[in-house]
Amino acid sequence: MKDYLGELEHVVLLAVLRLGKDGYGVTIREEIHGRTGRAISPGTIYPTLDRLERKGFVRSVAGPPAAERGGRSRRLYRIAAGGLAALRASEQALSALRSGFEDVLAEQE
């Protein structure tokens, strides 16, 4: 069975992809909020990132120690090949659903 992306997973993967090597919990949350207006809590983002990593859609590594974090390192996330494939499949499915959408909306008016 194909592993479909949920809406939040889709949004998080897109943010990780956009951020490249600079994606960690806070920047991912800021990217999503800045582009969509949607506020994601830390209690939501980290379990989602963990789930995406278990699925093989993202990889994480410990970044360099950060002075503002008391010398602790951040966990940096990068998109994995499986994540790119999942995004492509999800985008194709959404595109197929959108096909002719304007016509359907016009009929409803």
C-alpha cells in the first residue's frame, strides 16, 4: 500500500525542502507560519518530523552547538529521496483532482 501524505506532513515536507540545510524545528515552524499564516505548536511539529523520519521522508542530524541554547545542538532536518517521491506523488494526485476544478465551480454559481 502506498504511504500517502497527510496535509500537515505535506506542508512540513515543503517547508523542509524550502529551508534546505537550515531546517530545524523553529525555522520550519516559522516558514510554515510565514507562508501560510498557520501556527504550528512545538508539540505538533516534532512528532510530525519524527513520523516523517521513520517513514524515510526526512533525515536529521545534530547541528553545531548553539550559544543561545546553552551549548546544546539543534536537530537539523533535510528532505530524503523518499520525501521527494512522496511530495511528487502527492502533488500529482492534487493536480489530477484540480483538473477542471474551475469548470465545476462555475457550474455551482
